[in-house]
Amino acid sequence: MNALGRHLLLELKDCNKEVLDDLSFLQELLCSAAKEAGATVVGESFHHFAPQGVSGVVVIAESHICLHSWPEYGYAAIDVFTCGDSVRPEVAAELLISKLEAKNPTIIELKRGVITHTR
């Protein structure tokens, strides 16, 4: 059984509330996480909400990393979706958890595009 991609769902609780509302910090962090994981960044889009919160996506040649933050709850939902074998999504996840200072992180991994060959 082969999968086309790995999708890590990060539930990050008890994060640093200040960084969860810092648009520049989060843009740089997601791009850095992608590069550290071995991905190729091809684009990005971020939005800061009023009064607080950030949503953003870094598009990588191998898929994407996206974030939605709720600073008022110290919570961030992050997806790290990578295709192929050259990118290490767990490296991106570890960096994101560390830099957001998540004291209560959970990672769920899904295999995407599971292909079974029949003969």
C-alpha cells in the first residue's frame, strides 16, 4: 500500500498568545518550517483579522502548510500536507510546535491518496 502524501494535523493548545497574533512572525515561521522540512516554497497568502487572529497558507511544490490562529484561546490549527518522499513534514511540525511554544500539542497523521494496485 502506497500513499501519495502525508497530512499532519496539528492541534496546538496553550501557545504563546502574542506570537499567534503576529502576522510577520507567522509568515516567516511557516516559510522557515517549509524550508527546514526540505520543501520548495512557491507562494503564500496571509490575513490578519480584527481584533485578532491570523490565517495563512504557504504553498509548496509538494503541497501546502496552512495555519489558523485564535490568540484569545492560545490555540492554532495547522495542516502540513506533503507529497512524495523528499519532504519531512515531521520536521516542520516540530519547528512549529517549538516556535509557537505549544505546551499541549497533538499531531494526527493521515495518509492521503492511498493507492492499492490490483493485478
